[in-house]
Amino acid sequence: MPAKTATRPAARSGKHAAVTPRTGFDWRRIAYHTLVSRALDDVEEATNRNRTSVPREHLVLYQFSARGHDMAQVILGSLMQGPHDGAGAYYRSRPMLLSLGLPIDDALGSPLGRSGGFSDGRDIGVVCNLARPDRCTVLPMAGDVGSQYTPAAGWAQSVIYHRDTLKDASYARSMSVALGGDASVATSGFWAALTMATTLKLPMLFYIEDNNLGISVRGDMQTPGADIAKNLASFGNLFIRNGSGIDPHEAAGLLEEAVTHIRDGKGPALVRLTVPRLSSHSGPDNQKGYRSEQEIADDLTRDPLPRLREYLVPALLSESEWEALEAEVARDVQAGLDAARARPMPDPSTVALHVYAEPAFDGQAMGGLTPEERASLPHTEAASDEGELLRFAEAVRRTLRHELAVNPKVVVFGEDVGRKGGVHLVTEGLQKQFGADRVFDTSLSEEGIIGRAVGMAVSGLMPVAEIQFRKYADPATEQLNNTGTMRWRTANQFAAPMVVRMPGGFGKDVGDPWHSLSDEVRFAHAYGWQVAMPSNAADAVGLLRSAMRSPNPTIYFEHRSLLMTGDGSARYPGDDYVIPFGKARLVQAGTDLTLVSWGAMVHRCTEAIEGLDGRVELLDLRTIAPWDREAVLTSVKKTGRCLIVHEDNLSAGFGAEIAGTLAQEAFWFLDAPIERLAPKDIPVPYHPDLLAEVVPTAERIRASIDALLVV
């Protein structure tokens, strides 16, 4: 259906005609939180202006004022009171969080870097979150612009899933909201989320607070004509309202209208409210370099706080009651500031905690399956030897099918995974068996795929997202990075366990720079991610099942050669089989040389050592994050020699990490230099002859082994 639009004139400056305040709003509470927000900005800006007289430990090192944006945000927060509402916000969104229940001492303690709060001193204080399963959850904010949109869309889709698929009536009328400034509408995240919300008719509000400045860049450089609401007027399935964020009557009416539309099940909405930016972009910014004195003065006349006072006094509050409210706010903010400054500094000895889930803290973070749900799923590390022989792709499909059957919180999605069954047909038939709510196609946006998975994971689902090829993950880098750091940067308050299935590597006698990229080291460098690279069907089953029941996010690498050939075929190890991450497989025992590899290279290594009569010990790492250091060290200390073979580039490939560890911890056991065999530092070529020149072959692996054995 076409978009519905309404545009209202901006409020007049100065005294305007008296309007009876809208019913259904707690205006005293709205005024209280607006005044608190303004007071917090005053405190932070005053201390930062007087840096020489304020001790460093009492300074806010990253300061972003919300003045001018505050009142409308607080009104929005007052409407987000559903038990399963969710919000994706950004660095100027503290007023809404105050309205949702953010304590004042947290609101000040986190910017001061104190213990507790949003992050226990790990993240900048404007990057907030609120983990509350029974009230509006504020998803962990990030420091990059526009990354809040797709997780908020994922939360909205999870609302539908919990409500309709899991039949949880408590999700009825729940919704999500994504807040952003006018500059954020130019980001890929905004457009990916908008596509998701409108094509799926998600219960989601896009709230755009437009101050016509992206740091210094004007709104007409972010969207033509500087009005995103006007430009989206023809967008299907989008209810649009456009007006002033400085007039409380108008702002409340537009926001209430949009929220009611969404809660009534009519689909997504977008509200654009114009607001002034009554400060510099941030503490260090000098806006006078890009704004004239007149522009700054004009914005000051549009301050919403005086208008809020005029709106409420004397209609709802007397002069003395307003003054009493101001005094109450002053007392509460001072008490909050005193409490924040009294908090201890974060403990440096704990800074390495929560990169991954830890047994001592299991279940504390919001997100993923609960410990009880994970424990209820049977598992064993003993593989059955009676299973039928399966190719790699069928092993993955069978594992997905079983986990979908036993765990209703599993959802599988990506480009072409539904009706087609994936470009490698790994998910063939799953949508027909389990339905399009559990196995579904997405729009062509990797940012949207991973961002959607974030919102779903935080809501308690187990998303299994497919990126068609490793190279195509690049547009999702922001979301992948933010997912991996979520547990750490929120001090174990949030986590987003998911599995990202990602084919890559050379194909059957073919390669190219786009579909054949391996580059697994990039994910070994990514904080918080597990990385699995199975070489055979049995390991594919055990590692995928382990990943789908893990409290950590996992990159699950499916090698194209194994998907396209019978290489790696193995017997199905059973429906409960799991392989712990960080446990290498001993392919063949040996005495004189340790050969370390993973993925499809294991098969070339196996071919290379034929006829060496147990002289070479071959280890298949299976996972590189974490990797089995002890198995490699133990083997090399026994054999005295090591060759590492991998498909990623030689320079700074993961083999360099293994070699560095061996040089540091096994140097005195070595009888020869550690050797690495890997592709030259060039892209993967297309022609088979060029491919054979770049990617290690069995012949070149054997030649390297022979040379090492005679050293």
C-alpha cells in the first residue's frame, strides 16, 4: 500500500496560543526527564569547559549533548513501555533512556568511566544499553553511525516470531524503534532496515530527529531536499508523519499516532521531527567553524524546553509546582553526580573477562539460548560409526534439519536459502518442511542479514544466517565487529550468539577473486568470534551443532571445494554429536614432522604424505578461534619439525600465529626452521592453471615435506 504522509507546520517561536495538553501522557514525568537530561548536559559541559579546575577522573572524555533533542525523545520513551519493546539508539539518545528508567548515577557514572553502568568503564559513556527482559530493551549502541537500524529491525521481526511462531501472547502489540539523526539516513544500515521493515511489514518505528547537521554537513548532502520523510512519501507499507520536535503538543500527537499505527498491526512507520542542535556536535567540536553566529542564535530561539514549560504552566502545573520540579531535578542530579563520582574506578584485573562466555557467568547476559535451554538438548562427543556415508553439503543440511526440529528458537535465513535452498543447495527442502517463518529468504543486503541476526539473537532466538560467499561478508563488517565485541563492551549484560554460515575458498578446478576468497584470518582477528573450518562431513556436523548451541557467535566456514565434490565425505556421526571448539583432530600419527592444516587443505596434505610410513603427523585444527595450541605444541615437541599449510595469504595468515607460538614456546625442541606453505599475496585467479600456481597443491606440499625431513 502507498505511504501515508502528513506534514505539520513548525511551532512558532516565543509565546504561542494556549493548547490543552494531550491526555494519556504523564506530562510531569516528561518534564522531569527533560529537565534531568538538560541538567546532565549542563554538568558535563561545565566540567569539560573547566578542565583545568576539575580533576581528570571527574571529566567526561567523550561528551555529546542532547540539548534540543531532549523533549521529543522523552515523549517517545514514554510511549515505549511494552514488556517486549526494543530500541536501537545512538550517541545522542540519553533522554529517551532516562524516560525508560535509566538511573541518573548510571547516566553520569558511565561517561565518567566508573565501574558498573553500561560497560564497567569499557566503552564511551554515550554508547548506552538497557538489558531488561520485562521492559523496553535498549540494544547495545555502537560508535558507528547507522548501525542501530538493522538490529532494531531484527528485534521487530523477532517480536513477530515470538508472538506468532512460538505463540507467546506477551509479545502482542510489542514493537521496536530505531532512533537516528538526519545524517544517518544516508547509511546502508538505514536503507537495509527500511527495506526489511516495509517488505515484511514489521512493527517498527523509524524516528528521525533532524537538526540539519551531520557534524558540519548540511542535510541536503544526506538526502535530496534535506527531508527524508518527504522523499519517502511513495514508499510502500510505510506510515509517515513529519513535523516539529520543539512543539510538545505536535510532537506527542505525531509520535502517538505512529506508535498506535504500529501496535495495531498495520506495519512500520517513520516520524521525522525537526529539532535544533543547541550545542556543538561533541565536546571538542567548535561549531563556529561551520555555523554563523546568526544560525546559532536562531537555533537558540527554537529551544523546546521553554515551550514545554509554556505548554504545562498553568494548564497542568502552577508556577510554584514547576519551580518545585526544577528543585527536585537539581537535588536528584546532584545526588546522582555524587553517587557516580563515589563509584570506584573499574578494576583493571577484570578487563580480559567477557570476550567469550565463561562458565562462572553463564546466563547473566541477555541474548541467545538460556543455560537451561542449552542443557535440555542432548549431546555427546562420541561419534556413531554406523551412520550412512554423507557428502559435506548433505551433512550440513541434515544437521540444520535436526536442530530446527528439536529447537523451536532456531531460524535459518539468507539470500536464496528458502525456496531455492541456497546457491549450493545446502538448505534445499528445509523451508518446505519447517515453513517460511523459520527458513526464509532475505533482501540482498549483508548488513541487513547480520544486523537482523543481532536483534533476533538478543531477543533469545538462535539465528543461523548465511552469507553466500566469504567476500560478500565485507558489507557486513560493521555488524560483524559489533556482534563480536557486544559481550565484552557491555560487561556481560548482552550477547548475540549466532551462526554465520559462509562458503569460500577455491571451487572444483576453478577460482576467482570474489567467490574463492578464504581470508579466515580476518575472523581470527575479530574479537569474540569463534571460527570453525571443518574438513569433512563428520566434523561439519559436530562443529555446526556445537556452534548452534553455543553462547558465543560463530563463523562457520564451508569450503566450496568440499561443497562441490565428494572430498570430505564421511559417516554421519549422529543427531547428538558435538565437537568442542579448540580441539584438533589427529588425522595421522607420525614421528619426524608435524603437518598442521585445516579446511580443504587437509585433503591435499593427506595426499601429500602417502607413502611416508608414519613419519609425518598430520593435525587438522578444525577451529582456528580458538585453536588447539596444546595439540600442536605437544606434536612439535615430539617431532622437532613443523610445516603449516593453509589457503589464506602467506603474509599475516593464521599460519604466522602458529609459527610465532611455536618459536616462542617450542624453540628448544626444533630441529629445523618452522615452514609455512600458503598462497602468494595475490587474489585467487580464475583459470585452473593459474589457480594451481597460487593455491598449494599436493605436489608442492610433498616437496616442502621432503625438504624439511632432510634438514
